[in-house]
Amino acid sequence: MKYSSVMYLHKGCEAEYKKRHDELWPDLAELLKSYGIKNYYIYLDESESRLYATFDAENLDSGALAKEPVMQRWWKYMADIMETKSESFEPASTALQEVFRFNVQDAQLVRVVAVLDIGKTNIKICLMDAQTGVLKEVIKRTNGVVEEGIYPHVDVETIWQWIKETLAGLTSTYFIGSIAITTHGATAACMAGDVLALPVLDYEYDDIDQCRTEYEKWRSPFSETFSPLLPQGLNLGKQLYWQQSKFPEAFSNVTDILLYPQYWGFLLSGQKVSEVTSLGCHTDLWNPSACQFSHFSQQQGWDKLFPQLVETGAKLGNILPALAEETGLPKSCAIFNGIHDSNASLVPYISKPLDSLTVISSGTWTVIATINGDLDSLDEHKDMLANVDAFGRATPTIRFMGGREWEALRSDKEGTMDDISFILENGVFALPSFATGGGPFAQYQGRIDTRGLSLTPGQQSALADVYVALMTDYCIDLLGESDMTVVEGAFSNNLNFLTLLSSLKANSEIYASRDVTGTAGGAALLSNKSLKHKGRLSLAQCEPTLKPLLNLYRCQWRERLVTLG
């Protein structure tokens, strides 16, 4: 953002004003840089003794700058040669309004929003143009779990070091004016003051289910939380219950429970807050209808351990000064309250004037949510639940581990439409489930019926595409079909999946998002209200010659689902 103003010099002090600025204090120069101020020019109109100043800065906290001791000393030093405000010695000035610009060239550093996108499988830093929302660059690394220690846990130290080093390496090319955050759910950090009281538990740890029978006696009913009882630690409440039972001494030292996006926000800004999309993500801790903590959470006393609830995407403050110095980020870099990743995918659509809209967020999980959907359709035994959107509204949702199952079934060679026809014509079926952890058939062991045929690598991948399309189709039917469905994330680039789903859903238009940053784009849009981000959608085309055979195959596949177990 460009700032322009006019200041008023005492007559005859022009030479002295220039001399003092030629000898600008080094500590003042460093202070201005730390606040992100650059391209600073001051012009003198000698006939009127007026000074015209202009500079660039992103998210400038002028109030904080005015309180800096160095700034105040400089203003006092300059007060004898220019008009100032009587008490603070701040120069008297009038803001100027831009009325024309022509042939403006980009500054050397591109201004961007950095989005920390921390998924279960991959961690990414996405850099998006601060004005257009266009993706400039993505840096990513794989994520993992540390098996050593008292239990498997998230390697937050390694992640944090990578984040700091990556951001530091980007400062020579980009001006990072703000940081938005989106992460996977079912994860929290138990804090003892400003350090971890316990390692951040991996939600896929099987031993968490040791407390399942006892936990069921205490948890709130589905009718209150719209959260089903899930395996492993997919209910955050079950994680906390297990940690509290297994490690009572360490848990007694917990002063704060930070949801996963808010943990990273705390490391960046020093602010501890809570946020509703992660609280409402099948945790057993939140009542979405009443917008308050569940009775179970209150019984355990955990509601008092969660910091103040702050609006999704609200500014937490600027980056910690020591962190700005370590990374080279501007001191004015704003940190925004993070969001659960599947809910970030909904952000571009939640204010659309549609009766209902289905959004499919695909990654490790395939999460299907219907905006303005019917909560009465939810069946807790099929891993259906209500997520909570960025406005705090309950959103009917169903999910399965589509990305992980697709990886388990596919080969390294892509399938063709001929390969898909082979799978359909020969009745080769994949029946759920091929990943543990969730979905309407999580309790069953997946199996493949090849009818005695040997599949080529291409046909293996075609079977994977058919399977995830049929699972998605099945889940949409459970939720209720919308007039419009948007596919975000990994499957938005899978042409076979899109063609199959479009052929299966004849009454709904299927669109693929062409914004490769689904969750990151939503987080950036929510956190930067001035961002001119516009989602690009491409209408998926059905395959008419495939539809009769595909519909028959679907009927046969669903008949086999009845016999599972």
C-alpha cells in the first residue's frame, strides 16, 4: 500500500531539514525497515515550504510505530524546524488522495500473502499475490510422525524449523506482508505456559482406542455435537481423555489447549486464541447449534483451558519481533487466525446466493460438505457429521480417506478411458475400505474382485479412479444432491474421476476448481479481506457412451456393499 502526505516546514529551514535527513540516524533507518516501510521519498516545494512524502508499506501499524522511542526522539529533534502536534511532536500532516496513475511498474519485491498449509501428508507454504490472489509459488515437503517417545507424535520442532528457514529464504524475492494458516483437524497442542506440556499426539495412534469403552460413557450424544464416535484419535475429545488418563501428572500442568492452526499462530504472533472451525471438526467438544462448548467438555473442565474464541481470519497481531529479525520478515507482517483445512475450501462459496452447494475437498481425506444442507440427513454410523464453517454455522459433512485409498489401489501408470471401460465391462470391483480411520465403511477390510483377470498397471489405476468416484457418488447421495458440486484439491486434476462423477450425477453440474490452492486460497481470502481472489471453475463433461454401463456397474457395486462384513 502506498502512503502519501504533505508536511509543513518553517520558512528558511529547508537546508537544515535536508542536512538532518542526509544524516538520518541508523537506528531510525532500521526501525522504519522493520515496519516494512520502503520506497520512501520526500519532495520539497520551496515556494510554500511544503514537504510531500510518499512510501510503501503493507499492514503498517502506525500506532505502534508512533510509540517507538526512536521515532519519538526523532520527532522531538525535528520539532524546531517544522509544524508538529503540540504534545507528541509528531509532524503535522495532511494525507493526500491519489487521483491519477500511469504505467506503474512492479516493485522489485512482489507483495504476497504467505499461507502455511499443514496437511497430514504434506506441508506447504503457498505464496499468493496480495492483490490478485494469483498463486506465485509453492514450496512443500512431506510430513511425518515421530514414533519414538511416550507415544507417536507430530514433529512440530522440525516443521517449525523448516517454516522459519523457508520464509527466510523467500524474503529476497517477496515482500511477505501477511501470513494465513490452515491445517488438518483432530489435532491440538497441550501447553504448559509457552511450552508443550505433552507432545502433539498423532491422531492415527491405535492405542488411543484403549479408552473407547470408558470414553463412550462420558461423551456428549450425537444429537448435541453432530460428531460421531470415530476410531483412533479422530475425536479430539478422545485424545484429550486418553492423555489425561495416561499422563495425569503432565496433563495437570496444562494451562492452555491450542487447536492446531492456533498453535502455529501462537508461535508466529505470541497470541493464544481459539477458533470455531477446528473446534467443530468432529471433536465432541462443541455444540454447533448453541455455538458453545459441549456438556462433555464442560464436565471435564476443558472448556476453561481453551483460550478466548476469536473470529476465523481475524488479525492476531504482527509477527514477533525476534522472529522478524531471525527470518528477515518485515516487523509489520500480520498474522491471521487460522482455519481447519476442509473449511478453508468452503470459504470462496459460503456467501454464494445458492439454495445448496456441495464442495468436495480432496487430499488425504475426501471431505464432502453441503452448504445450506439438511442436518436431519446425518447418520453418525456412516461417519456423517456437522462441520462448522467460518461463520460458525453447522454444515452437513461426510468423508472417507479417498486420497489414501486411491494411492493404495493405483499403480504408477495413469489409466485411460479404455482401461476404465475394461473395468466396467468385466465387472472388476474394489469394495471398501482400503484405509483405516474413517468413512462410511471404515469397519470393513477392503477387497478386490478381479474375476480371475490379471490387471495391467493402467487398469489398476482405472480401478482406483472408478472406486473413488463411486465412493464419492455414494456419499453425496447420503447427504443429498445439490444443483452444483465443486471439486477442490487433488481430484480436481483427475480427469477420469471428474468424467466418472459427472456421468454418475446426471442431475448436478460438476465443476473442477482450477485454483490449485483450494485450501490455501480460502485461507488467504478469509485473512486478507481486500484480496481480489476469484475462483476459476471448469465444467466437467460426462461421457454419454459410458453412462449406461456405468449405471449398471454402480447398481452391482452397491448390491455388493449390502453384503459387506
